[in-house]
Amino acid sequence: MSSSTDAPGTGTLTAAVRTGRMNRRAWVVTTLLVLFQVVAFADKAVLGLVAGEAMPELGISAVEFGFIGSAFFFLYSVVSFGVGILSRRVQATWILLAMGVFWAVMQFPMLLGGGAAILLVTRILLGGAEGPATAMSLTSVHGWFAPEDRALPSNLVAAGSALGPVVAAPALAWVIVEFGWRWAFGVLGVVGLVWSVVWLLVRSDGPFAGRRTTARDAAAPAEVAGVDGLRVVPVRALLLSGTFAAAVIGGFGNFWTQGFLTTWSPQYLTGVIGLSLGEVGVVSTLPWLFGAGLLLGLGVLGRRLMRRGASVRSAIAVPFGVAAVVAGVAFLLLPVTGGALAVVLLTVAAGCSIIYPMVPSALAYAVAPQQRGLVMAVLGGVASIGAICSPFVIGVLMESAGYRAPAAGQQRTPEMVDAMASGLNHGFLLTGAVLLVAGLAAALFLRPDRTGRRLQEQHAATV
């Protein structure tokens, strides 16, 4: 299907703005990318929702279940790196389509009766295919907006990650109660296929994507060409910078929390707080609603600040860091609370620590459009190590505290609940410490503006 930038001359910014087609298509693409992130995060969240029924039926212990939760991120880094390199040659729109189809297909083996081994394999493959999701989504949406306007659409796409559990948790909880836990995977597979068909029909690259060039652009010197006014610089120089290190630490904290929450949060709400699965489906939406609202608010704030001339650090990095610190403090307080107050603290802690896409969005300002996909994918690949570690580490903490999953048909005893609470409380304390370090690192040392200027000046000196 043709796009608004396919016809001769329509790939220029002047033509796109004059016709108004860029804005219309830009927001259609943004909406689809928000939905893409919804599906991606629902794929992560489903494992925690089915845990109560799947663990006894499949004969999985807490450590084994934690290992399966971690396994989702085993190929995350590898595939992120590979797709980042591929994105320099293949349009992000095609990569997103391939990812959407693969995600859907990977859900059906569990619907059709797969056991523990199939669950492990499909989670590994699914996680690998979802590794580049945020990087490719942001790469695509950045291609449709000028630099000073990217904060809001970037955070809207990021909010899709938070809306995934908001939409999925109640719906999947209902599916599990009415049709069984295996159908939770089947529903996600069908939704993924529907999204892929719609994306195939409307996908397109934007005029800021750095892929199409006019005759004037082609004739311009390489060092001054590019819609953002940034030269292509050696990526290695950015990856070795303090800014990239701070981004990795900040992202690690968010991924750690995501891995922890998507795997163990439903167990905490049912086993320790005492909610039913239906109530968990509702309560589980609260952190993600809070996070989505926070992302939207920070997106509006960032856009206003940047339009007034504020730096990327002030508009994006510092707000992200402050949110991570608030999340860390809330996690540290969770072990000494209970009941409704614990739910409130978990809502704030989780909501403030699921805003990872702000980090690659900030980092993207340091490089030319052609390099965004690679840089953001590498960042996601390295930072995702946090999500590999946390589910397994928390599982070990729970078993060290004496928790053992009940057998099929057996109810949790008070001793089991106490052991679960002890293990999870240790997990909350560890997570709080991780987030404090992540937030301070991002707020103090994530400086894309300064790093970008330094790289441009160094490159200019060698041209």
C-alpha cells in the first residue's frame, strides 16, 4: 500500500507540513504503535496471571517458575542487538510487522496443550522477538515528529506498555476463570494476528525517518545532511560514554522491576494480600494506570520544556530519575505495611518504575536518525539483563524463606503464606535499592545534549 511519503516530492518536510498529511498519518501510526506496546506488555503479564493454576498443573516449583519468568529475557539482548544492526538496512515498519506475527504464533502452543518444557521454549522465543519492541516503536514514531515535538508521542507509545496490563489483566483474568488458563495465551495470539493485519495495511515511514532523501539532500555534504541536523558518528563513541552508562543503569532498574512484577506481583496480591483472581485482575491495573498517567504527564511536561528551550536532560532524564527514586522509596516501605496501604504503595512503586521508554527516547537525541534504531536496541538489550535476573532471584529468595508451591488442588497453608511474604519482602527491599541507584544515575549523569554536541564536534574535527 502506498504511503503519504511514497509519491515524488512528498518525502520532504515542506510538502508534508503543507499538505497536512504528515500529522494525520503520524497520529494514526502513533495509535497503532501504542496498541503494539499494549500487546507486547500483555504478553509479558500473562505468565503472572496464569501462575496460580499453571504451576500446580504443570508441576512447577517457585524457583522453576522464576526461571521461566527470567527465560523470557534470555534472547532479549541478542535479538535486540541483531535487529538494531538490521534496522540500518530494513525499514522499522517491516521489522514491526514480522515481530507482531511471530508474537501471535508463539502463543498458540500453550493453548494446544503444551507442558512446562513448551512453556519454557515459547517464552524464550517470544521474549527474543519482543526484545526490540520499544526500540523499533520509538524509531518509527520519531520518524513522524520534529525533535522538539517527540516527547509527547514517545511517552504515548511508552504508555502503551503500561496500558497492556490495564487492558489485559481484567480481560485475561475473566478468560482464565471462564475458559481456563490456556485460553489466556490463545486470546493474545488472536489479538496479535489482528494487529499485524491492520499494521500491514497502514504502515509507513515518516519524513523524519532519515531514509528518503530529496535531490537537494543527496547533493549536500554528508556531514550536514539529515533532517535533525546531526551527522552520523561512530556509534562506539556513544556506547563508551557516561551518558550511555547512565542510560543502562536507569534502564536496568526499570527492567528489573518489570521482570519482578510481571512474574510475582499476582502471587503477592493473591497469597499475601488475600485477593481473589478476579480482584487481582482489577487491582493489577492500578499500577499500570498510574504509570500511564505519569508517562502522559511527563510527556506533556517534556514537550513544553523543550519548546521553551530546555535541555533533553532537564525535560526527560531528570523527571525519569526522580520517578525511579520515588519508586525505590515506595518499594522499601512495602515490607512494613499491609492491606490497602500496601496496594497503594505497590501502585506508586510500580507505576513510577515502568517508564523505561523515556530512557531510549532521551538517548536518541544524541545521534542521527539513521542510528536511532541501533542505539536504542543496544540499550534495551543491555538493560534487559535486569529482567533476566529479577524473577529468578526473587524465586530463590522465596524458596530460601521456606516457600513451596502447593500441589494441584491443595490450598496454601498459613505457613506457606508467611514464607511467601518473607521472600517477597526481601525482594521488595532489593528492588527498592536497585531503583534508588538507577534513578540517581539517570538524573545526574544521563546528558544526551552534551554528549551529542561532543560527538558532533569530535566528528567535525576529523572531517
